Amino acid sequence: MKILHIGNLKSGIDTYVRNTVAFASDEFDFVIINGADDNSEPYMRHGKPLPQYTIDMYRSLNPFKDLKAVLQAVRIIRREKPDLIHCHSAKGGVIGRFAAFLTGRKSVYTAHAFSFLSAESSKKQKIFLMLEKIARLNSVLVGCAESEKELAIEKVGYSEKNAFAWNNAISRIMPEDVEEPKELKSGEKYIISVGRPSYQKNPLLMVEIMKRVHEKHPDVKFYLVGVGFYSPMLDDTKALITRYGLDDCFIMVPWLSRAETLGYIKHAIFYLTTSLYEGLPIAVLEALAMKKAVVSSDVLGNRDCVKDCRNGYLLPMDANVFAEKCSDLIENENLRTKMGTKSLEFFEESFLIDKRISELEKLYIKIGSK
């Protein structure tokens, strides 16, 4: 069975696709279509690069370029003749599903957090939701978490028979997967988060939390790793850090390789996420795999991988509440260890790709045979 993946393949979505093509059985072949400014590293399977195409697909809305991308995708689909098209991200979902519809191919869509969740106004939210509904066409939803499936049924209009869920999943993290950060000092105490300063990641709340934590624990630093492409709140975040006098303890690290990022997670006291919404965050799964407790906002996506008071905390968007729980974990090593152990158990049970890839393959076969 030939599967064609199409989308803006960056960050967690890039990891999702790389993992699924690497771990799938030999019954499946894969083709990749990515955007012009995506990760350019080849997608590998059995040590060989997969057929890969780049089209004029960009994050921002542009009717001319978007139409061009659809036509480019149509030509590739006609050439490759896939049995099923797996569309990823908001833009990849629109381009891929229209291209599939025009070529008479079946398609599945994984939003990795629906576009309307990113809208900062009710007007934009309505527009993005309308676009999601229009682009639904005859596709099938494969949510990256149970909460994404439920939202697709409730808000986007997918029927229960056309909505499924397959949890994001990653492989075990081995010592050779981790690169020690050269910038870290031995014994340095810090909290970590991974993600660009953007509306979704809610970085100003991170700064507010660390202001309060620093007042009680001045020896504890905070590392925000992954500041790189598309960081629209970078200047605002830097300004608030300076305003609170946190320049020496709130450290933003540029975009790194996965191995380097894992190195930062490895030595952190625990993981922090203040996201306003998520699909199912790969970085949090990596923290679970590395036995880290997680202090998390109580939102879609995070709820799928953090169990309150078991492997971390699910909290309201309140800096004082976050700071209190962060301090509890800083001060209580036994609690951190206990929660970290639960994190690893939960990861092995629900998010280990070795155990879960067969479920995705069954979904592909089931949807492809409809």
C-alpha cells in the first residue's frame, strides 16, 4: 500500500512523519510532499531516502500560491498514484485534501492542532473554522490524540464513522540519541520548555511564572529551547524578561537538532508547558520518555499525556498556581522522582511507536478499503 504524506513538515509534525515512515512494516511504501521552507533533510526508510517533492506551500494564506501548490500536488499524485493521501497541518490539510479530491484519491487528515485554535480573535476563529469545514470534503480524520478526534466531531463536523485517533508516538530515547549541551555548566539547576515564542506556546506566562519562581529559588534558571523560525512573540518576550530583570536566568536557546534538544531535557529538573492549545506535543512525549515530571496548562493535547498529580500537574492559566507547583517540585526530589517514573510508565504504555505503529497501519488499510 502506497501512502503519500503532504504538509508543512516542521517541528513535531516532521518528527511524526519521520517516525511513521521509519517504523512502518514492509507492506507500505511512502512518498513525501513538503513545503518550500520546511526541513530539507531527506526522509529515510531502511537506510534509503524516500521519494520526496517540494511544492510552493507556505504557512501564510496566499490564494495564488495556494492554488499553485494544489496544482503541483495534483501532478505529483497523478505521477505517484498513491492508495491513500495523509495530509498534515492546516495548510497541508487544505492543499492535500483538495488535490486528493481533484484526483479521486482517498485522504486522511491530521490537524496537529486545528487552525481555529490559533486565532487570537473571535472573527479569525470563525474564518479558520469555516475553512476547516470547507476543506473537509470527503476526507477522514485521524486525530493525533483522542481530544483532537473529539474536537473534530464537535466543531468541524466530522461524523463519528469518519473520525479516528492515533496518538502521536516516538521511539525510546537511547544514550546515542542524546548530545550533551556544551553551554550548560555542570550541576546547573534549571526548568525547561521547548517551542518557539508564539501565541500557542504562551511565553509571557512562562516569564511571569519564572519571575515568581526566581524570587523563591534564585539559583534555578529557565531554558526555552527552539527559538528560531516563526517566533512572532520573541520581542515581547525579551522585553518582559528585561523588565523583570531575568536576563541572566531566563535563557532562550536557538533552534537545535533533536539530539541537542534532548540533551537539554535530560539535565532539567522538570518540564514546563504553558501552551494555550496543542495537538499532542512531541516535546512533552520526549520529556516523558526521559522520566521528567511535567508542569502543564490544562488544555487539549496536554491532557492526553499529563495526568494530574500522577506524572505532573494540569493547571489553570495562573502564574501564581504554576509557580507554587514548580516550587513544590524544585524542593521535593522524591516527588519529582515518583512523577518521573510514572511519566516513563505512561510513555511506554501509550506513546511508544514500536507498540503503536500497527494500529496506524490498520487504520490506513481500513480507510483505504472503504
